[in-house]
Amino acid sequence: MKDVLVTCPPMLGQIDLFMEPAAEKGLRLHPAKVTQVMTEAELMDLLPGFDGWIIGDDPATRQVFSAGRAGRLRAAVKWGIGVDNVDFDACKDLGIPIINTPQMFGAEVADVATGLVIGLARQLFLIDRGVRAGGWPKPAGISLAGRTVGVIGLGDIGRNTVTRLQALGLKAIAYDPGVTGDAGLDGLTRAAWPDRVEECDFLVFTCALNKHNFHMLNADVLARCMPGVRIVNVARGPLIDEAALIAALQSGHVHSAALDVFEIEPLPMDSPLRSMERCIFGSHNGSNTVDAVIRASHTAIERLSGFF
């Protein structure tokens, strides 16, 4: 029986469902005590005692893998689709087989992105908070039909997001140098980032994070955006220069933002974002449905057992 450390919060939330299926494949799952991510130091201390690792958004660095490899660690799976936190080159150098679980959450995260676009357009969350506080606010929203949304990333999440937003009557401009043509989506137009951002009523980030797009939404790009633009991020926090976004929110150039992800997670208590009442905040939870977690977790178990 191989001992496997699990540090992925969504999988941990339903861990009892996976104990027996994993055991049938020769894996004994050990749930970590974690809210969002573990630290490098914590992982370097724990990993040497395990044969396998199902990774969340933890810092899966060369130092961490080296410490694990010096002990029992022999294989790993990155739970989910994002891999920006994982040093795959280190795994190759250390002889640790590793893979992620792609094409798992396109529909689920796109549902959240669509809900956030609607929430920002009609200020639904602001109204909810006002009513709960004893008020009866009636802010005027904006209609979606005929508006333009820029979708950054045309992978599984991006394509699903475009489909949903087009159904609501929005015109979509897609940004993704790795995908050519219309990606099978009727009515889609393409642009190179940040061309045409001034036409977008909404910007929705659905792309992977890499060294080329860190802070792709920065002060210079924000200055080009139309006044009153609304921004949604269901991808990775560092795609957006948070300080520049805060300044644009404070000035009113950006009307509001809906962020399921942040540069630092959990969001620090002293972050100025917390004072932005028109904004909507999540907890990096866009993929977390019962169905999707079960699907991705079984895939992770299958792939890890395959390595052994």
C-alpha cells in the first residue's frame, strides 16, 4: 500500500468518498490540514514520509520535490488544470513522474464567470448586502445584450464562458495566441492583447498563468480600458496587477471587479480590496462542485496509481 499526501482543499472536502476507491488501487490517502495552501517548509517536512502526492495550489517547488525525493516520494499528480505552481522541470530532473487532470472544470468555472458578469452588471451582491443591513437599495445596472466582453484565454474554461455569454447577447472578443481561428464558436472575433480593450464593457480572465502573462492587466492596460469597465478573474490572481486594479477602482475608472482569485490567498485582511463595496470576492472556489470534485479526484487517483 502506497501512502499518499492530499493537499487539495476541494478533494479534502469530500475525502471520505475517495478512501475506499484509492485503497482498491493500492493507495492510502492522508488528508492534510490546510485551508488553501501549505508552505514550502511544511511540505519539505511532510513529503519525505509519503510515496505519492496529490497537489493542490501549494508551492510545488524544486526544493519541495527534492526533499520529498530524498525520502519516499516517487510520484505526484496535480489535482485540477492549473500547473503554474508546479516545477515540472524539477520533477523531470529528479525522476518523479507527474501529470495534471486537464479538461475537468470548463463548464463549472464558466458557470461562475457568467454568474459574476451578471452580478456585476446588476450589482446583485451590493443589493443583497444592503437588504441584509436593513436597507432597500435600488442601484441602476446595465443591460447585457449588445455589450462587449473580452475573454482572455480560449481553453476549456474560456470556450465555455464565451458560449454562455453569447447566449446572453454579449459580443465576444477573444485573446489567446495559442488558439487560432474561431475555436468553433460562431460570432467570435479575435484580437492580440491588449488591442481593442477600449471596446470591452467586461474583461473576463480564464487563461493559465505563465511567465509571459504575469500582470498582463496592469496600469497601462487599465488606462486604455473604457471608463466603467467591469473585470472578472476566475483564473489566477497574478494575471492582474492588484495594486493597479485597486487604484483604478478607487478612481472610478474601473466600475467594479469580481475576483475568485488573488495575488495572495487567502486575501489579506488589510487588503484595500475589502473596502470596495461594489466588488464581489470568491475564495478560489470556481471549480468546486460535488460533481466536478468527484470526477477530478477519481482521475487523480487513477493517474497516480498508474505511476505506481
